[in-house]
Amino acid sequence: MYHNLINLTMHQEIREKNVKLCREKGIVYPTFAQMVDPTKTPKIIQDKLRHTGLWDVDSANLFRINWRNEPVEKNGLFGQVNYLEVPRELTKTKARIIALIGKYFPTGAHKVGATYSCLAPALVTGNFDAVLQQAVWPSTGNYCRGGAYNSALLGCKSIAILPEEMSQERFNWLKTVAGEIIATPGCESNVKEIFDKCHELDAERGKHIVIFNQFDQFENYLWHYTVTGQAIIDVLNKLSIHPEHVRGYASSTGSGGTLAAGDKLKELYPHMKIAACEALQCPTLLRNGFGGHRIEGIGDKHVPWIHNVKNTDMVVAIDDQDCMDIYRLFNEKAGFDYLSDLGLNDTEIGNLSYYGISGIGNLLSAIKMAKYYEMDEDDVVVTVLTDSSEMYTSRLPEQTQLQGAFDLRSAVSTVAGALNHQGIDNMLELGYYDRLRVHNLKYYTWVEQQGKTYEELNAQWYQRDYWTQLGSYVEKIDALIEAFNRDVGLM
């Protein structure tokens, strides 16, 4: 039995250094309980947040790592979970599609939660020395942004690693917070190049760095299982959705973290299906395929170590051209005008800014899932809008140069084709041996290349409580954070 999926071994001397640093810098750490329910945030911090911008490099913003921030850029506190219901004029499905909104996290993306969940336990146990070591954040985009941001908030030095072909917005913003930025060759699909750079840094700098690899850090899984999963449950309860009508959860594979919310949902709704989504141009799960694509932020060409494949019911592949066309539809005047003619109201058109490119991919996966299972008017599929359109605005002039101006004809063809014509092609419902095939792909990345063991690979599949034991870490980590905060002595 594997009991050390998350390292909570105490290193008291380093922990004391981290305590001293936090005392000097006025830093208090939020618990998982506070990220699930931010109204538990201490009043003194809530008072500070009333005068703090959402993206300010201020440690008070650690307490905005949740799905319930007021949808304002500064001075907001907490309210309901940020979500939207996708208009049926867009989906052309009988089923309802509900999406969590990631824009109102600090950094504008939900990955800031996963990075905090990786860094905080290492700090409160002394497994990371905030004074002497650098935190390395290997990523295909938003994860390294969140890691660099949280490092700055927590007084740590950081190294952000991401592919050189990611959007310019990411690089521009990283320059304001990251200690170092390393651009690796390739695009979204070039994850191995990121891993190779981590090995190179480890050989060069050794004990002076700690690599927080989102693809194998179970703290990433735990944050989404606990915080994102509960946020979705709360939305479903708010909407009074009957449990039998909670039919699906669709999320891009990415690092495997956001998919973990589906594991939480299945505990309450065991009949529901989980769909893992990827780009058709790189159909790793669907066809053991490979290639480059433009759905920024999802990573691929391998199966993440923290992806619970045994709990995945379906693989959905999305054409990246559909995502790019819809991104233009959702951000160009001709798109707004045509969607208004189709019946979308001003609020619904305003909500289009909540969709980043990967969020559009998730939306299309949810649409395909609803059609595949022939869901009816009472059924619900849930997905996640991980960031927002503002992360990709440089792509609009690029697409104009490639495809020409986006006009009424473009809008009509995009709605008719990329949206309304989504079908049940490029999908695979997974049986037992289909899941095992996908799971076995982990061997080539993680055992052959990244130092995992054959025994643990088998444990992930055959050990009954391998995945369910992870939930027990929440109370342990919260107790360690609370003890750390007491020693810091600021509350």
C-alpha cells in the first residue's frame, strides 16, 4: 500500500526558516477548508482584500485562491461560485451545460490553486527552503504563471518553464513576477521537452531547486478533487439538480488535475460519466497518436501520472480549428452581432469573454458528450472554463492574417459548422481494457523516462484504495498549515 503519495515528512530546521520568513513578510497561509469556503477567511485579511486588486502581488490574495471571488478586478470579497449556463442557442443540445468560470482567480486562471496546493505543504513541512531554494514550475502555460505568482506571494524564488510557442500574453506577464523564464522548443504538445529541461536543471543546480511537476504531483489532484469538486457540487445544489440528472463531467486531460474533480463527483453521482478531452491533432488517448495543436493549456503526448484512468469513461477529441474559429466568433464584432440575431441577450454575449481557447475545447467536449449519450432536457453536463479570452488576444490578429477578416459569413459558418455541427465522431467510450490500454501508456513516460516504478504503476490500477486514500491528506495538510500559522504568530 502506498501511504506517501504526498510527502509530509517534517524537516524542522528548514520549517523554522520558513516560519521566520513569513513572520517578516506578514504571510498567512489559507487551508483547504478556507479555499472550499472562503467566508472562513480571518476578518483582518478580509479587510485587507477590500483594498487589494485581484492580481496584486500581495500575500492576502492567497485567500482568493477559490471559485467564489466576487467578479470584480479589485476590492472584492466572496460570494457564490462563479459559473454560467451555456445558452442552448450555442450548444443545440437538449441537455443543460454548466461551466465554472476561472477568470476570477488571481492570475485569471484556476491553475493558481494547483500550484498553491503543491507549494504550501512543502513550505509548512520544510521540504522546500523558501530562503535558499528556487521553485521550478514546468508547464504548458497557466501552471507556471500560477506557480511564479504564488512564489512571489510566498516570498520564494521561481523558475517558470513553458513552450516558446505559447501566447505572448503569458510571457509578458511572467516577466513581472518570475525569477527566471525558460522557453522550451515547440508548442502545446511538447511536454517531453519541458521534462528534459527539468532534468537538465536538476543536474546543474541539484539541491538549490525543487521541481513541482504538475503532471506527477498529487497535490494538484488533491486541490481539484477537494476545491473544484465541491464548487461543482455546490452549483448543482444551488440549481436544485436532481442527482439522477447529473450525467457528465468533461475536462481536458491537461495535467490530470482538473479531471480529479470528476472523482469527487462520482462519489455523489456514481452513475455519471467522466470524459477526458484532447486535441484531435494530437489524439494520444484516442489513438495513441501524436502531433502539434493550438488548444493552449492542455498538454499531451503522454498520460499524466496523476490521471486516474480507471475512473475515466470516455475520450473526446476536439479539432483545434473549431476552437480557433469559435474564439474569433466570441471576440469579434461580427460574431456578437450574429449571435444577438440568434437570440443571445446582452448578458450572454458579455459572458463570451469567459471562454479561453481550452475552455472552448471543454465546451465542445461537453456538447459532444451530451449528444453521444442522447441526454434530455433535465440532464446536466458540467465543465470548466479554466481561464478567459484575455489570455489569448494576440491570437486574433494572427488568425486575421491567416484566414482574413472575421465577417458575417465567417460567423454564420462558424455557428453552423464548429458549434451546431458537432457530432459523435472522434469519441471513444472506454471499456475495461480500453482504460487499461490508456493506463499502460504511462509506462513509457513515467517508468522509462521519469523514474517511477513498475510496482506503483500497477498499484494505480490494481490497488483498490490507491486513489481514494488521497482525500485523507486534506485534514493532515490543514492541520500542518494551522500549526505553521500559529508559529508565525500574525493571527
